[in-house]
Amino acid sequence: MRYNFFKDIEEGLKSYPLLHWSNKDDKRVIAGRFIAHKGDIEIEEYEVEISFSKDYPHDMPFVVETSNKIQPRNATRHIFVEGNLCFGNKQDTLRLCKKGISFKWFLDKTLNPHLCREYVRDKTGEYPAGERSHKAEGNWEGYYELFKTTDKESILKNLSLLVAYPTFSKNKECYCGSGKKYKRCHEKWLPIIFDIGRNNVEDLFNELQTDFNSYKP
Amino acid sequence: MKEQIKFYPVGNGDQSLIILNDGTTLMVDCNIRQDSKGSTDPKIYDVKKDVLKSIGQRNDNPYIDVFILTHGDCDHCRGYKSNFYQGDPTKYSDKNRKAEEIIIDEMWFSPMIAEEHTNDDEDAYQQEAERRLTLHRKKDASRNLPGNRIKIIGYDGNKDYHDLNHLRAIPGTVVKEFNNKIQNTFSVFIHAPFKEHLNSAEKDRNSTSIVFQARFKEYSTDKDFIGLAMFGGDSDHYSWKIILDKTKKYKNDVNEQALDWDLFLAPHHCSWSFFNNRPQHANPEPTETSLDVLDYRRVEGKVIASSKKIVDDDDNPPHYEAKQEYIKKLDGDNDFLNTAVDPKETGPKPIIFEITSQGVIRINRENEDKKLAAAISVASSAIIKKPWCK
């Protein structure tokens, strides 16, 4: 079925009646109150303003917490310079969004848990599941878990397959330099690599490549 | 961030923390007992742990913006020496970090402190103050760095600091700048200590306590305050008589609402000395002036006794009859809170108030715990477990 943006948003608004369409600087945004909750337990009320990039639903919406309850408004509380909340590293978010997300899923499974953990951070001084390192290292960390290695070079080689996908063949020599064909060597990584999704990985790959090179003597 | 005032359960002693909406933190006194650190006994609250969680960090080093030591008695500064950093802030080392020593960006220092030696913590405070004052005297380039800042409260005792008058705030003034930052909606009205005590025959150190009122507005342009909290240290009824007289004389009770209170930290751990001379059986009638002070209570105002459990005996402080006098001025027992038994004697926790547009609201701990548990469970079920930011 063809994706219908407005239907998707309406579906989400049905479950969150405190949110509504609004105008902000000639732009249509979703604004209103969002109550972080678990079932009937209302945890904390935030005011939010949600807008959508052209990549939506293949990227997370932009959310600005306009009630200013999350302080200080910088990277320590995972707020971008632009003022929007950062939900996770690129690696994590891209993988989640690769098949497209729905607005209701986003509110239930991303915004609500995110505001809950910011609430926990306010009350206890800590994020319940820890947090990623800042900057590029935080992006690497996702791949460390995915490929079960901290060898940045091998991670880059794996990702390069994805970036070079159109010319990729399992019958070519494996990137690891073993001399074997890829299908007889590192093929077990293939499902993981394709699970990352090809659409947006190129930018991230370039970013990591640059970061990797910057450490070289 | 919500503006909060926390009163910690520290036995017969004082320790309070004021948190402003921009994260600025002000600590009033401390009584960090050795056995409270890492305490697993629910009867003894681990106050240092909560403080570290509540305050900010700069370059991984814990700091508070302002420390106000009302006076130098050990139940107001116990643990200062080992839990707070003393010395050049640029020399804070891994060793200090490991010991979780808290940097005090700006200390408030009453020259009445350490006129004579009583305890090591007080001496350490005096010494650190002298270190900072020397920098200011020498006009050292680093004197305004956080960790070197200092404010002198009240008048000089034996030592002469008149060349540092630009650092001084005397009774009757409103302080709006804390740690080099002007606050728009928060201020402090200084009530005491006074000059008079210097010549007074009353040699009780308690009467030289700093007394101040913490004042919160919702908007800087508002005339009215949404929260007023009175911190009296160990001040006695003599001090309060002068406070009352002076404040009225300069009409600060009307113009500045300088006597009104939503929260009143019962002076000297709910001692009879606020009402009259001790012992109470010799002076059983509370002085008129002390009762007048309590009449400045605003709607739903609460009295906090930072002391051990108050029982019906002759002990002082806390004093049972003093508690009864306070309760007479309140709407009932519920407005009188004792840090030692809140929420229960077997597991005291800080008494926390939030300053909201609706006024000063007591945080219901059970409800808070329920919300926190819910938030943790939702947060840990998140698909993206860990937040990140570039």
C-alpha cells in the first residue's frame, strides 16, 4: 500500500489527543503536550513541537521540547545545537527507520521512552541504560555491537561492501585479503550488513572513514 | 529544571540544598557524618550520595555554586574538611576526584566564624576563606575564578576586612548575584548577623548566625513571590527581636516581604532558644517578638525541624515545647516536619519542596518513587537503549 503521510500522522494523533496540528514560522508542525507515561501512570508532562524532514518516514522526526524542562540544553542532555532531541546514534536510528516508521510507533516506542529516560536522568542523575559516547565514537559503538569487534578497519571494510553494492559480487575475492572468494570467507556478515540498509549508510560511512583516518599517524 | 529546596536528614544538624531553574545550586550548612557515607543502614541517610546526584559537574568535577555556612558550630559544618575541596581550583587532582571532593565556586563567609577554635571543619572553612580573601586582597588574576570566589556576610569581628567591602553583603541587602551570575527570579535577603552582637554581653555564638530569606519569583517583573524560605541557622530570640525591629524600621516587611515565609527552618534544630532563654522551665513564656515572626507565615506555610526525633522530654535541642509552640501557629501537625522521621523513623529521606507557579509544593515521595519506577521500566524497554549526541 502506498504510504500516506497525513493518514500516518492522524493515526498517531488518535492515541495522543493532547497533540495537534499547528503553524510555526509558516511550517506545519505537530505541537502540544506530551505526557511521558507507563499505561495509566502519568510520569511527567512535556510540551513538544514535532516537525518532519523530507526523509521521514525513513528518518526520525525533529522534536523540540518547548517546556524547557530538560536542562541544560546541550549534548549532556542529548539535545542538538539546533534544539531538537537526539534519540540515538545514527547507526541505531538508520537501522530502525530503514523500512519506514509510523508516527504512532515513533510516539510510543521512541519519544515516550526517551522522555522517560530524561525524567530518570533528572531524578537520579543517570541514564538507566547508560549512554553512547559523544561524537563519532558513539556511532562506532553501534557497529562494535553489531559486528562484535572493536576493530574499526574491519568494520569499515564490511560497510564498504554496502556502499559499493552495485558492483559487489560474492564471487570476488574477499576484502580481508585471505585470497578466498567472499562467499567462502566472510559471507556470514552479509545479512548483518544488509540489515543496516543501504539508503543512508553512505554519509555515515564517509563520516566514519574520515574519523578513522584522523587517528592514523 | 524545577526549583527545589531539600532539607536533608542529618540528625541534630542542618544541611539544605537550594536548586534553581538554571541548575545553580546553593548549599546551606552541612553535617556529613562519617557513618552516613555509603550507609547501608536505612536509618542513616547517605546524604553525600544524594548531594552528588543533585549538583552539577564541570570537567567531571562535582561543584556547587554557593556554600553558605551560617556559623561555625560542628553540627553545621561537619564533614566540610573531607568532603569539600580546599585550595587552588586549578590544582584539583584525580585524587580529589576519587575522594569526590566537591568544589565550592563561591563561599559565603561571616567574619564571626572561627573567632575562636571549636572544631577542625570550621578551621578548614576559615582557612579556605582566608586563602580566597588573600587572592582578592592581592588582586590576583585568578581571584574571580570559580573556586576562588567569596562573599563576606555581615560585619567584621576581631579581624579587619574593610578593604574588601566590595565583597560584602550586610543585613538589609538583597543579593541577586550568585557565583558571578545574576538571577532574575531568585534572590536572598540578608537578615543577620548584626553589628550589635559585637558589643553584646551575650557571648553565645549561636546569636551570630547568618539568617537569610530565600526568595523565588515566577517572572522577574512580578512583584509577588511564589516561594519564601527562611533559614535561621542557630539564631536565638535575641537575634529575631532585632531582625523584626530592623526589618519593620526600614519597612522591608512591607516593601520586600522580607519576613514572610512559606518554609521556616526552625532555628537551632527546633530549640527553645528561638522562643526564650533556656531552660524552658525557667522561661516558659515565648517572647512576643518570636511569636510575631511566626505570624508572617503565608498560607500553607510549613516549619521544618532539622533535628533528631522530637520526643516529650527535657532534651534541647530539639525541644518538645518548642515544637508545640510552632504547631500553634500552623494549621496542624501536618505542617510541622521533622527530618528525622520523614517519611518514617526507620528510613528518613530528604524533605523536598518544589517552587511552582502554584506556590511551594511538598513532593510526595511515594508517588515520586512510583513514577520513577515506571519511567525506568519504560526507558529500559526502549528500542534505542542509549541516547547519543554529536
